[in-house]
Amino acid sequence: PKLVLTWGACFAALNPPAAARQQHRKPRKSTCPMSSARGSRPRPPTTRPRRVTLLLLALFPVALSLPAGAAPDHWLFLHVAKTGGTTLRAAVFAMAKEARLSMQVEYGTKANAGLAAAEGIPAFNPAKPARIIMGHMLTYRDPEQGLFHDRLPVNATYRYIAMLREPYVWVQSLYFHLAMYGRGRESAVSTNAASDMRAFFTDHLTRCSCLLRDHSGPQLPRCTGSQLIYWLAPSASAQCGSHHACRGLVDAWETVAVVLVSEQFEMSLALLRLEFGLSVTYLPKPYSKNQAPSSTYAQTLTFADAGQLSALVASTCMHEIYCRVRQRFEDMVSASGLLRLQGPSVGWAASADA
């Protein structure tokens, strides 16, 4: 990564390459189930910064940048439900203002009007699209207009951004969120929440069967009416067809240029700042915008119920998709140089909305 600083030579002398300092340390083994298929790619080990480096960082803020590349005409941000997106939207809007980038949202007509009134973010305008466009509707395919990027001006360049969350936790959070707002069959959390949650997930999986590990069925619409559509990456194909061992669904996520994970929310925000051409001198500390009462998520499952739900999630490609995204995210962090901003006692905190 490129370091924008005037004392680069001094910094490099005080901090020899990590490989030179830790040549006897074995590379960390990947826990990704897809790693054997992708091939082993050891990542640079995290190192403990020297005290003099921390002093220099305090005296001379460092601006880090991702590898050089032309900025796109539009950044298309897929807001995956229950990944901390409400907090993330507020952070992205603040970055847009700082970087002097226009921003619009696409959550549907009613939600767009509410956000315009509450947060001051205008709705998506096909005639004059903003530089940053964020929303749930970027995931869906319009029957007449196709995928969202098909609605952009001809020859416009774009980059997709998305944040995912560990699948098992995501399913639970999504269920209780929908139950709180009384949407669909999960209109109320009953005394048997575990049973209802399994029924909820099974129902959505039925409408998105191509997310199963080995799908040999016919070409289907992109999970119409299913919340699991968020786990399908945008691509040129409007269909969700056959695949073996999740390979096609996992590889499709390579079309998303910037991948983030909610478990490492602060580092994700730092990567976004670099993506929008902003400097990063410290890891951002976001303030949660989630207004849901804590009791909504204060639910418990027995080991038996948890095991059954885990088995359902494991029957899908969600873990493989998340694993590939997580590995790409860590590769991006390592390449960006952001790990140098972490002090000896600073960890990658998880601060996503429940």
C-alpha cells in the first residue's frame, strides 16, 4: 500500500518488513472451508507496533490509501439487512459529506420518503444518480429494468460494496427483527420462538432453494419473496440456477469490489474511508443507530433447538459465501496497511447493530 507521509524513510527504517521480524513464525492456517478449493494463501502476520512508531503516528498522522485506481462514477452499496446497516448508512452519509460525494438511497418509495425526512438523504433519481447509492433494493431484479446497475446511465462505471455477517447469528437477528415489526408469518414471537424460527428459515429457503449446497433444479427467479436473496451477489445473470458445492454462488461474490464484515465494524469503516479517498489516522468508533429495545434480541435457545437451526443453515451455501467474503476482507485490510493503526491493546471490535 502507498503511504502518504514525509518521513517514509524513517518509518521504514524503524519498521522492517513483517517477514523479516517473524521469519520463524508459521503462517496462520485458514479455517475457511473453501480454502482447500481456493488454494492456501497465507496472510502477513499481525505485528506488535514499536513504541517509537506509535509516537510518530501521534505526532505525524498517516494517510493510508488503497492501491491506485480510478474512482468509479457510482458506488452501489448493498444494504444487507441485520448487518449493522442503519449505523453503516449514517457513517457512509458522513463520509459522503466529507468527501463531497453525492448520496442517494433506494429502499422502496415509502422508506425512501421516510429517510429523506429523518436523515436528509434523498431518494435515488435514475435521471441524475448520485455518486453513492445505498439500499435494500439494489439486491433485487426489476422485471422490466433488470439488475440495479442496468438502471445507471450508459457507459457509467460502478463498484459494488456489501457487508455480510456470520450466517447463524444473522438468521436469528433477522427473525427477531421481523417479528418485532410484525412482518409476514413471523408477526409475533411466540412462546416457542425456536420452532417458529426454524419454520421461518425453512419457508424462506423453500423460496430460495438454489442457496442449498447442491442445487440441481431448474433456473429460478432470484429468490423472489425471500430474505435469503441478500446472499446472492449481483451478477449479469438474472437467474439462480444449478451449481455444485456452492462454487458458482461463492465465485459470484468476486463481482462485489469491496466486501466488509460486521464483526469487524471499525476496520470496515476504515476501509470505506480509503475507498472514498479519505485519510485514516485512527480506527473510527461508530455510534450505534439501532433503536430496537434490547428485549427484542434477549432470546434464548436450547442446545437442541440451536443444533437444529445450525443444521439448517449448514445445509446452505451461506457459510461458504461468508467465509470467502471474510477472507477477501482480511486480505484487503492487510494490503491497505490499516493494521499499523492498531495499538498493542487494540482489537477488532464488533459493534454492529443486533
